[in-house]
Amino acid sequence: MKRAVEPRFLSAGAVEDAVACMCVEACTRPAPGLRSLLERARSGFPDGPGRKVLDLCLLNLDTAGETGLPLCQDTGTAVFFAEKGNLVVISGGTLDDAVHRGVARGYREGFLRKSLVGCPLERTPLEDNSPAVLHIREVEGDALRLRLLVKGAGSENGSVASMLPPLAGEDGVTAFVRDAVLERGAGACPPLFVGVGLGGDLELCSILAKEALLRPFGRPSGEPRLRRLEERILGEVNASGIGPQGFGGPVTALEVRVEACPCHMASLPVAVCLGCHAHRTAERVL
Amino acid sequence: MKRLDTRCGPGQLRELAAGGMILLSGPVLAFRDRAHRRMAEMLKRGDRLPFDLSGAAVFYAAPTPAPPGRVCGSVGPTTAMRMDPFTPPLVGAGVRIFIGKGPRSPRVSRLLAESGAVYLAAAGGVAALGGCRVERCGAAGWEDLGAEAVYSMVLRDYPVFVALDTRGGNIFGKGASVESPEPC
């Protein structure tokens, strides 16, 4: 295979177009694979309000597919992860501006809710749903990969980061995540996806926890130790009995995903990012 | 499936038992955080509200914009616990049905039971379905609040669960015992 060495020009307009499409797609198109996860949660779930919630979740996937309406009225904050090849040159503007403009257009043209306010203290509503939250990484190659997570506030409000003692280990991390879900999970629209970030520092563990929510369904960590931790946390979270929408039952989370990276010897940063059952993502490679 | 109209009398509200699913129809006022604060401040000052809350049903919600050809976009509940501090003045103004998602504080639970009011929990994140169970939807005021404005809606067979009933019954188990800040 010939390795690209020439710069590749990608217009800011093309990025904006892709971003606008991604916003509409993520909000309105049920994620492939979500149905089977919800159906698995429902099989064997005892009769009662929790099971009825799962029925409604499944029905909502059908309705969104038929009507093109957003799965959830909280079309959220648009969180983008961009991996920009080192040979990619964005022409006619910056990557930042292209993403923000694409979000503004996607939310306007797609009849998505504009949920952002300007000043967090004054709370003045913004005209469109920009700016996005944007994380850019440079990688090798001549492609631009964009991944979008649509993040509603109900689940984001249940998210938390903290600094554990450095030797807290699996026990400490498991207890922290379980308690976070116990305290705030019921209002975060369970059954949940639980993203956990370990290591780095205050902001990096939070980014890892959020990025974990973009991992494809049914793919546990490649690290045996983290995979065991994911299973253990999932077991404890589901033993909590919170259940769908907090109505009780054996399924509170559908998946737990742990990402880790190096950190200072004196700390163990940990972040928990809760994702609701209306899991909304999109991806494009340009 | 049990059905309820939001214009029902207090007797019908007293018959509701926590845990049951019902299909809700009738008019509701939909608003959320900022409208709550504004209402609570106006009520505290003794100002007259531009909305009639007497006997009203309040839905903690803000829909997506209606696409062409539809009466409304997606409709679903927002987290009710954030409205806990503003609930006492609304109950005082006559609201008898609250619709939202997630657990409430014990204080709100007691207040509702004492007042013959109920909290109905809708399933969050099922808003495409919810939008198809809304017959009419329009702006009712305070458009300066953007998406947090007040909307007037008419529901038809909107699925909800009786979460807090008039006898103190509670659908939520664990994760439901967090006390809210002092009422405003």
C-alpha cells in the first residue's frame, strides 16, 4: 500500500456539510444495535413498570424510524471528537469554525431543539445549538474522522469526576462508579451506558469517560484487567435495583466501558459519564 | 389500559396508585427551569400570573420545533428533581398534576400527598412516541426564554406512570431519597 505523503486539501464547507448531516442523523436515526441491547434487557425482565419502560423505549425506536422525529426532545450538546490526519489541510476556514457552523445549520435545518444558553449565570438562550464541544487530535494519514455524541443534560447532570487515593484500586473505582449511579442514575434515563475514565488528570479522565460512550456496542475493553472491571461494575450497578427510569428491576445499565491512561503516581483521577438509553452517535470519515 | 383526563376531579386523582401505567389525555401547560423560577418570584411578590394554574396539569417539558406538516416535534419529560424547590408555590397556586421524570424529594412527596396532588413520571428518551401523542401544541408565553418558554399542549393517550400518589405511595425505590434544597 502506497503511503500518502502529499497534503490533502479538504474544504471547510465539506466539513460543515458533513457535520450538519451528522447532527440530524444522530438525533433522529435509531443507532443500529440498540434495539437488540434493549430486547436483551427486556427478555426475562419481571413484569411491572420497569418492563413497560423497556417496551416504550423499543416502540420509540420504531416511531422515530417512521416519523423522522428526534428520539429524545433533548437533542443536547453536540460533542465532537475529530481525528485529523497530519496531511489534511482544511481550506477556506478552520476546523473549529466548520464544526460550529455545521452544528448550527444541522440543528436549524433538522428542527432539533436549541438547548444552549450563552452565559451560564444569565441563562440567555442562544439562537442555534453552537458552539459544539470539540476535541481535536492529530493522527497520521490524509483523512479526517469525525465522531459525534449527542449528549442530553439529564444524563450529563449525573456525571462526575473525582480524585481517588492513588492506591484505591479496583475496589475504590468500583465503589465510586456504583455510588455515582446510585445517587444520580435514576434521573439520567436508565437503562444507562456508563463511561468510565481512569488516569490522566482532571480533564483527561473526563474526556476518556465521554469518549468511552462512543465505543461501538458489544465491544468490551481489549485490556483483560479493564474488561474484568467493566463486568464487575456492571454487576454492581445492576444489583442496585434502580431499573429503567428508576422504577426498579434487574437492569440499570446496558454496558459499562472503561478507558484508562497513565497518570501521576500520587493520584487516581476517575470520571463517570452517564449515557441515557437514547444513545445517539454518528461517524464520518472524510 | 387505564386512562385519565387532566381535567378530572380530586376523587379520580385519589384513586391513582403508584406503580400503575396510565394513558393521559387533555390540556397541560409545559414549562421548565427558568419559567418555574419566574413564576415562583411573581407568586412571592403577589403578582398575577399570565397563566391559569388553578386545577392545572404541569408538564416539565420543552419540545423540539415542529417540522412542516406536524403539530409538534418530539415531546418528553425533563428531570423533575430540579423543579422540587419551585413545587410548593405551584401547588399553592392550584396545580394538581405534575408530569416529569425521575425521583422527587421526600419534601415534595409529602406536600403532594397533603395537597391531593400527584406526580406522574413519563419515560424519558421516548420523545418521538411522545410527540405523536400530542394533539395540539403552541406557544403560551414567555418566548424570551427560548426553548424554556411556556407551551400549551393537548395530550392524547400519552403514556405515564403514577409515581407519587395522594397516599404517599412512591414508584421509586433506591436512588429516590435525596432531599431537595429549601423551597423558594
